[in-house]
Amino acid sequence: MKVIVDRKEGDYYIARSEFCSPEVDPEVLIKADKRLRVGQFYQVRITSSDEFDLYAELV
């Protein structure tokens, strides 16, 4: 899944798919070992989810 990183909060980078709107659609939380750049697109794999958000890792 292709996502764009919006910001970093704690241990997670908060992203959304390229087709989703900020603050409206579910967020994708990425826990990455390397530093990601806000505004950059990345390929991720969804690893789990909860009621509102998706959790992912970099591909």
C-alpha cells in the first residue's frame, strides 16, 4: 500500500493512503527502524488494525 507520511507522534509515523483525506479517513501508523520524511511516499504492508487505525511496516 502506498502512503504519505503526515507527521511523527511518539514511536509512530502517522500516514494515510494516497487516496485518503487527513482527519477524515483512517490513519496508518508506521513503526520504522529508520527515519522517515514527512511529505514523502512509502510502500507499507498492513500488519494489524484496531477500530479506527491501521498498523503497518515498511516494505
